[in-house]
Amino acid sequence: METLIFWSLSGLIVLFALLVISAKNPVHSAIFLVGTLLFMAGLYILLDAEFIVGVQVIVYVGGITVLYLFVISLIVLKRIPLESTLNRQWPAAVIAGLAVMVEVAFFLLKGDLFFQVFEKKKMIYGTGETAAIGRALYGPYVFPFEIATVLLLLAIIGAVLMSRKPERDQTPES
Amino acid sequence: MESFILPLRDLVTIAPAIILLVWSAAILIGLVFVRSGRLHRAAPFCFALIGLALAGVAYFQLAGIFDSLPHPEGVHYTFNQMYSLDGLTLFFQGIFLAAGFLVVLISPRFLDEENATSPEYYALILLSVAGMMLLAGAADLITLYICLEFMAISVYILVGYLKAQSRATEASLKYFILGAFSSALILFGMSLVFALTGTTNLEAIHGALKTVGDGGQPLLVLALILFLAGLGFKIAAVPFHMWCPDAYEGAPTPITAFISVAPKAAGFAIFIRLFMFLFQPLTAEYVSLVGLLSIVTMTVGNVLAVRQTNVKRLLAYSSISHAGYLLMGLMVREFLGLQAIGVYLVGYLFMNLGAFAVITFMRRERIGGEDIEDFSGLIHAHPVIAAAMAVFLLSLAGIPPTIGFIAKYWVFGAVIKAYVATMDRLFLYVAVAGALNAVVALFYYFRIVKRMFMGDAVTRPPLALGLPARIALGLTLAGTLLLGLYPDPAIRFAGWIHMTFIGFY
């Protein structure tokens, strides 16, 4: 059963990924990307990684792709000529893609010979991955967690500062 | 089930940073109530000074306690081993606080000239100093990364603060994109180290790496290269220096002064901590890579500086070459090398901030004050400022009796001693390259001195320095000259860096 789900999800991911790069309309590409990311979330469910599933859906599907769509709709679409997806870069892209594929396959099969990785430890924060992450965040990692909150505040200040219109007396017309 | 641990007792150890955060929040909240008028300009400056002064008091308390400890050596963990208040931390925190203080002092005149509002400016300076102070004490890869971003983001914003100027926006964007890229490289290196050892605590990693055999070697070398590239961006070492002149030129001049000293020192703080703890098994690779980086950095920085006519750009390239000299000290991972870095950073703090302070003062009315021609005949109109600038430039060139000479002396001493001890030719080559570069550097520093003393006097609107600017000039001048004559305090202070690593080899 699990293998069946795995192979069907993988097939769908590859199919949608192909659709992302072959669609001529960028809006369609973005929507196919949503599909790819959702099916990847399905793979994470198979791995019992429920926290990553949540993050995948909220951040990638909910945040990043929606941002893509916003950007696409902000630049007026009609001005962009619907470009052919096979432009001059494609031979280089194919070579690079193949190289990455060979690399990944090689290290998946033979990686043990080259890299020595530490042995996995058992989770020490109780059962359930999300709960474990929460416990770790508010337990031993509370210090960096608190600094991260100040970091977010800083990012907000910066965004406000950069996007604010200059005050009238600040830019004297010369 | 363990209880949630919020170690309130440990907060004392980060008291200076907390004080800075509180006062920067006070500045931002005050912004809501006072929107215009004199108070709008003056209050943030005063708040920033008070915040830095109080943080300084807290810092001296901690440093005093540290100094009187019977066993100050080693790491002193707080916050569940996420943070450590040790010699390395305290040394660098002192540098950051001093840099923040001096930069705040030279800022108000510049902001008035540029007609820019100031509340966020001072709040961001306090925030970035706080971020760097936490960064210096990060004892865990996660804390280290978050503090690194903390520091970097506040600096990106400060560089683009005068966003009405297109070159400021360009500088900020360039710095941001390359900075984000370098952070990604560092993060990748961290993930490799985690894959090897299964822990993020630096000391635990150091212990775990002892048992990693040859199987782990390739992964560790890869991590070393990634860390070198990522941190190379942060300290503007040569193949990774492209952002540096543009960011320095486009930033408001006080911020240029700030980023040329404080984030660079912060880069060295994590450089030392990471490379001492993580890469002890790779001594040969480490020495050759850092040595090569050092030679290339100082040579390229110096050669490119020769042709510059914009003084800010010139000092940007000069600061690249100084990073090369600092890397020389980093090659030697022992007491002398670490102490040399410390002495160099103390000197660099005073002389570089002083030189940039003078450039900041040169900005007036319609004069940019950045072109080398603007310095022509300065001695006739403002002898004191011209003389001070000459002292800073002589110190940057490494001429006695200034702290710049002591700094170079210590760095060369460390490298030569390492050569005698190991007979590794690379140390000798690096020392020779450093000596040759010092000659090149003399040429372009003296070009400015010559313009100031022998150039034609041009009538320009006079400089009017306020009291804060005078204090800043006096402090940097005193630091450069007095520490040059009596370097003992700087040398002793620099010795603190090594305290962290005593009994550790």
C-alpha cells in the first residue's frame, strides 16, 4: 500500500514539475507549482514527518507561491510576450540538470564510502514530532528563540523604514 | 517530563545587550510621541548615548568580575550552553561598545547636514551593537547563526538609510544580496558539521570531531571551505570583497565607519570561535588556505587602493588590506596569534574610526568631502583636523609611535615565531608579502597627507564641529597616540581572547 502511494505521488510530482516548466502562461506555472509542493507534502506524510508537512503547506503553498502570483499579477501580464520555454539556455540547463541527477544518484548509492555521518539518535523530547520541536524551542533552545523574536522585530522596522515615503522636508528640491 | 527552562538568573550575563535593546525600544516608542522640532532630532541621540553608557557600565561590571575570577580560562556557559561569557566574548563586546559609542558621537552633525531624520538610525545602531554582543558569545551553531543575521540585517538597513540617494539604495541592496548569499554558505557549512557530529554545541563538536576518522575528512574539508567563503564575505577578504567598496561608498559616512570596524570585528569573533573549535583536525589545510587568503587579500586590497580618488573608496580598499593583516594573525592558532588579532583590532578601532570621523566632518553645505581634492590645503584652514587625519593615516600605514605600528609588530611577530617553530615556509611567505604590502600602503596614505599639507589652499566654507564630534576626535586621537606609546593595556586586553582556549589543545 505504502509503495503504491509513494510511486503515485512521485509520478504526480514529476508530471506537475514538467508542467511547471512547460506552461507558457506564468500563472499556470505557479498553479502547477502549488500541485508539486502539495504532493511533496504527501511524501512527508509517508515519512511520518507531520511538522514538515504543516510547514510545507503553510510556507511554500500558502506563502511563497501566493507571493509569486501576486508578483505576476502586479506586473501587467499582457506586456510580457508569452515566451517559448525552449530558449537559448536550454542545452546548458539540460547538461546542468543531468549533472545534478548523476551526482545525487551516485551519492545515494555510494555515499557511504565517502562520507561518514553520525548515527541517528532517538528523539529525547517525547513522542510526536511537532510536540518535540515545541519542547525543544521552549526548553534548551529558548535563548536563540527569543533572539529570533527580536530579529523579526528588526526586520519589520527595516521593512517599514525602506517602504515609507520620504517626508516632505527631507528631500529639498534643488 | 522536564519542565520548561527559562533561566532568568542567566539574564545578568547578557545585561549590556538587554540594556541596549531596551533603549533602542525607548527611542522607537519616543518616535510616536515627538514627531518634529528640536526634540525630534536631539532626543534619540541623547537616548542612544545614555543607552550605550549604561550598557558600558554593565559591561565593566561583568569584565571586572571576569578579571577577578580565580579561573577565568575556558568557556562559561549560560542559557543551557547556548551562550558563553568568556574572554573572547568580553574582548569583542568591548570593541563593539566602543565602536558604537564613537559612531553615535560623530553622527548628529552628519545627519543634520543630510537633513535626515534620526530616531530609527540610532535605534538601529543600538540594535546592531546588541546583536554583535550576543554574537560574540554564541556557543552554539544555532545561536551563532541567528545572532549573525541579527547583526547583518540591522547593518543592511543602516547602509541604505539615506534612501533618497540612489547610490545608498544600490549599496544596501548589493550588501544585502551578497550578505544573504554568504549566510547561506555558512549555514550549509554548519549543516555539514552537524551531519558529521550530530550536535550543534561548539565544544561538543570539538570533542566529537576527535573521534571522526578519515571517513569524515572530506566532509570536514568541504565545511571548512564553505565557512571560509561565507566568513570571507563578512570580513571582506579578497575573492569575496566585491560588495565592500560600493557599500562603503554608498553608506552614510558614520555608518561606513561603523561597518568598517564593528561587523568586521564580529566576523573575526566568529572566525576565531568556529575555527578554533571546529577545525583542529585540519591544521595543514587550515594554515594553507588562510595563508593564501591573507596574501591575496592584502595584495589586491592595496593595489586597488592606489588608484582611488574617492577617499571613502580608498579607505574601503585599505580596510580590505587590513583584513589581510588580521588573517595573518589568524593563521597562528595559538596565544600569540590570537593576541595579535586583539591588538590589531584595538588599534584598528581607533585609527579607522578616527579617519572616517574626519571624512564625516568634511561633509558640509555643498561639499561632499569625499574627494581627495576636498582635502587639499586643509592644514591652512584647519590645522588640528589635518594633523589628526595625518596621525590616523600614519597609524594605518603602521608608523611608530602609533598603535598601528604596535599592531603590525604583533602580527608579524606571531607569524615569524610560528615560522621558527614549525619551519612551514608559508608563514615566511605571508610575512614577506605583508612587509611588501606595507610599503605599497604608505604610498596611498601619504597621497592624502601630501594633499592636506602641500596642496593649494582653497577657500571653502569653514568646518564647525559640535561638542560630540570634538569628543570623538579627541578620543580616537588619544587612543591612537597613547596606546602607541604605552600599548600595555591593549596587549593585556587582547590576551583575554586566548583565555577561552586555555587547556583546550
